[in-house]
Amino acid sequence: MTESFDLVVLGGGTGGYVAAIRAAQLGMKVAVVEKEDLGGTCLHKGCIPSKALLRSAEIYRQTKHAIEYGIETDNVRLNFQKIQERKENTISNLHLGVQGLMKKNNIEVFKGIGRILGSSIFSPIPGTISVEYENGEENSILIPKQVIIATGSSPRTLPNLEIDGTQVLHSDHALTMEELPSSIVIIGAGAIGIEWASMLADFGVEVTIVEYLDRILPAVDEEISKEVERLLKKKGIKFMKGTKVLPESLVKDHSNVRIDVDRNGEIETISSEKILVSVGRKANIENIGLENTDIELENGFIQTNEFCQTKESHIYAIGDVIGGMQLAHVASHEGIVAVEHMANENPTPLNYLHIASCIYSHPEVASIGLTEQQALQQGYNVKVGKFPFKAIGKALVHGEKEGFVKVIGDKETDDILGVHMIGPHVTDMISEASLAMVLNATPWEISQTIHPHPTLSEVIGEAALAVDGKQIHG
């Protein structure tokens, strides 16, 4: 079958299906090629399933401490099978929603492997898409005017470390565990590793984190990183920082895995029931036909301009496949920018300093803009305001008094350079900081926003006042 389209999107994940919907809204005839299920990693192997499990861990943790709120509970038990069922139901409901959006917007979906062809009888330029089906059905040939590559990413692994999916896992495998292990070693202390460590510790698993660098969460503000480590240690999580894993030393038996690590020159053997490898994600660029184009790669990621346009001007790329922040909401907005650019709608390129990132551990972490260290390195004369949750009435009511909000300002211009939060519900509250940065607000302007009492959001107003030493309750 051969069919023509205005746009073909390779990949039906968050970035891909959002781009497809925006293109359809602009009157384009659109097709999406997805080899698995619509929704991609975020819906099926990332954001949604992991947050569903984190929510169950939160409920379990709170129930065990219910007596602190005057609620007596006896024989609290964990039913991990029910937890997994709830996760799967959540995914299924959202998956149905995405399928409905495709039908509503008259977007044709091809379930198969899409590859970009070079110049051929179908087109004098690269970009025709051949769709290969698992059932052996004859390939479909899609002839688009424009293409968006949104093939996402997959878990990165360590060289020479065999991932068997049973005892040595990456995050995809961990999400489908039928039983919780008694102990686990997590290699990597980035956002994904920290979320898993927090979740599993709340479920009662003995957790050890091995990190090659000298601190956890190296991308976040250093004060936030130290506070996360302090609070996770209170859960019983053990940290081995500045530690290199020696993959060739891996030994497995029927119930245990052992591996050697190099800790400041000293070799130590650590053991656990399972190992979870969480060392980042790599772009899915293999077997999609890039060799048939002039598209450029750097460090394994597709290179684009500010409108997500590759060297082939009619081919765009968005999301994890181009690197950067590798977040679902970033991919979605890159998709919108790409579509509006190809439609001559003159979109505003994304300012990545205005995009928040969140970590859904307990405690939660949320950040936007420059860290204090980055601001100083870039030559800014900074002023910093911090305010703790323990001085906020609603935090005490909730029994969640740990953490703080940190606002970084520019002494010269009074602009906000960054906002960093750790504590209860900060992944929801960071949106106020996002809006403030988009509107180029100052700390004083945030402080003049009247935050209702009692709410957790009061901490933001107090932190903004603290930038100039004017906080009321601290």
C-alpha cells in the first residue's frame, strides 16, 4: 500500500502523538507509526507506571504512620499484586484515551517499524517511510511532505554488565516485578535511581545506591542534593558515592547477586537479591533509516536547530532522541514547536531554562532555571532566599515538615535565575515558579502574590521575601 500524507510521525509517544494532534488541528493529513503501543515510554514504561507505584508506596508509608494522626490501624499488609494491577489499570485507561484522541483527530496509526528511505521512485529526497509489520504483511509505503522523528529512548546499560531481566534489571524490568525483593543494589543516583530507591525503601526493601560521582542527583542544586541524601538515609537507604562498579566481577546464584566495586581504590564486594541499573537513557536511533539521510548525530543524539529541524529541512526530531532534558513535557512542546514551524505559524523556540524538572521521590524535588553553582559559574552576582517547610502551618498539619524552597536572584537586575524546591507536593507547586520565569517576574513580585493560608504554597512567598531578608515567619 502506498499513501501520501502531509506529516508522518515516527513514534507514538508523548512527543509524537502531541505533535500529530497539533498538526491535525492545523489541517494536515497525519499518520503516526508506532511499533508498540501509543503513549510510548512515558505511558507504558516510565512516568505513569512509576508514579502509580510511587503513589502506592506513599499510601503504605502513610498508613504505617497513621497512629501519629490519631488513626489506629492493625495488621497493615502489602499486596504487591494489587499494586501492580492498579498500575496496569491506570495505564490501560490512559492508553484508551490516547487511542480516542487519534480517532477524534482523524490521525491514521500504523503499528509497525518505520524506516526512512533515501531518494527513490517515491520521492527525489529522503523521507519516504517504509512500515514493516511483525505479521509479515506487505510493507506500507508512506509518502510525507514532512517527517517528525520521535522515537524516544531506552535504558542505557554499563559495558560488560549482562542485563538478564530477572536478577540484573533496568527500569523496564523493574516495573513488571511480580514480587518485591528483600534487597536491591541500585547503580546510579540520578532522578530514576532516586525515585526507585525511595519507592522500594517505602515498600520495606533494603536499598543500597552506588554512584560513580561524589554526590547524588548531580544535575540539581547542591543544597537540594545534600538534603535528599540526608532524608533518604533516614529511610535506611545506604549510599556508596565516588564508587565504580566492576561489571566483570558479577556473580549470580539462584537467590543472590554479588558484584565488586572500587571505592577510592579499595575493592569491596556487595550483594543483594537484585541489581537495578539506572545510568541514564540512550536515543533510539538504530534501524530507522538515518543512514539514508544527511541528518547529523552528536554523542548518539540527533542534532536540530531551535525549531527541532534537522539538516534535512523537511525532517524534524523531538524528545529524548535529540537529548537535552529528556522529559515528557519537553517532548510535547518540542513537537508543537516543530509542527507550527513547518506550518509557518512562527512559533517561539523553547527556552529550556523556563522548563521545570521534577523528581517524584519522598521527599519530592522540583527545579527550574539555574542552580546556585551554575549562576556563579556564569558570572552572576547572586542573592539567595531560602525558607523551610517547618515554618509553614499546612506542612505541620500534613506531618510533612522536612525540606525548603530556595529562590536565586540576580543582584544586578533583580531577575529570578532559578527556583529549587524539596518537600511535600513541590512537583505541583513548581508551576508558580515556571509562570514567574516566563513572565520575567522578580522575587518581590512573587512575594506580592497573596498566597492563601493555610497552604503549602505560602513557602514560595516567604522564600521570595527571604531573597531580600524580608521573610515574615522565619
